[in-house]
Amino acid sequence: MRKAALSLLCLALSGLSATSAWAAKPPVAKLPVVVELFTAQGCSSCGKANQLAADLAQRDGVLALTYSVDYWDYLGWKDTFAKPAFAERQRAYVKKFALRDVPTPQMVVAGRVQASGAKAEAVEDLVKTAARAPTNPPDMQFYGNGRVGVGSGPVPRGGGEVWLIRFDPREQEIAVKRGDNKGQTIVHRNVVRELVRLGPWAGRSKLYRLPPATGDDLETVVIVQGAKGGRILGVLETAER
């Protein structure tokens, strides 16, 4: 029923034929475990967390995303990848988890649990547990006219949100010249460059328009999750070159 509802909605709004819409429909697969690292180039304890995220990024069944935050810039080094929106996303998680302080480095797994990014064993345990957890994602599909469809499904209390994330999958090394990490080279992978809230999701089929990509060689993922830092409900990946 969810597939039919989504397909009919997309047919009505995009003018696709029934045959092409169903032929393009990908099979439902198990969700990747989304691991979000909040880090900073000026944070002296973030190097190991960055390397852990880089290792997880190469693992099947895991989508590791690296967000650089800007609140460490006061130590003398301005993070080259940081944006205020990334710190805002982290603060939403901090509030959801009822944490007293904003920890750095922090890893959030599947939007459900969190641990210090410096504690590799703890993060590994959370990833393994999340991989075994049952999922019931809504159907999701990209369309060639710059839209994404999200089908119907169970929605958590407080509703859901749909987010567009574009990230650079390449490994990057940044030589830090000031601050606590002066003289060190910080490794990054899957660095998030764009984070856009596409809109709310109330459990019903809906189309969302994607903003044009602002950079080359970025990969795109659309995430459905509970509002204001809730658990991740659906993940759809593609590549934009």
C-alpha cells in the first residue's frame, strides 16, 4: 500500500508513466547505520575520532558523516569545514539526549544513541546493536527533475523531518597552523558540506524539491528522522557528479 501511494502521488505530480515509475522503483533494503561525528580541527582530542569515522566510512552497511563545528574556533584556528548549521544539529541531539554539556568529539548512531567519538569500543558496540535493530522505513525514491518522494509510514511522536545532506567522500588532510593542534595534520572523510531541512513529514506520502548542488564531487543522502534530533527512520543515497 505504501508503494502504491507513493507511486500514484509521483505520477500525478510529475507526469511519469506507470511503467517507468514502477521500473525505476528500487527494492527495499536494510537501512545503513548512520553514524554522525561532530568534530573540530581545533579540538585536541578529536584526531582519533576522525580516524574512527574514516574507518567506518569504508564499512559496508554504515554511513559515516563528519560534521565540523565552529565553537572551537576561539582557540585560534578557524575550522575549514565548519558551519553554524552543523553545531545547531548537534545541539538538537544534545537536547534530545538530555546532556548537560555539548561534547566534542561526539558520535550519534542512528539518531538513537550517542557516545564520545574518542571511545572506539563504545561506538563499535552501538553500531553493532543498531545494525541488528528492526527497521520499518518509508519508501523513498529520487526523481530526475530534482525531487525526492517519501512514502507513508509510522511516524514518531512529534512528527518527522526530511533532511538533505551532501558530503565529500574523499579523504582529506588539513594541516593545522594554530591553536591546540598546531603542527598536526587532521584526517577527514565524508565531510558534510551541505545540510538542508527539506520539510516536515507527517507519515503520509509527500514530494520534496531538492536545492541545486553547490559543489562538485559531492554525494547526496536524504534522511527521514524524528523531529528535532530524533531517531533516523529512512535513508536514501545517490551520487551527484
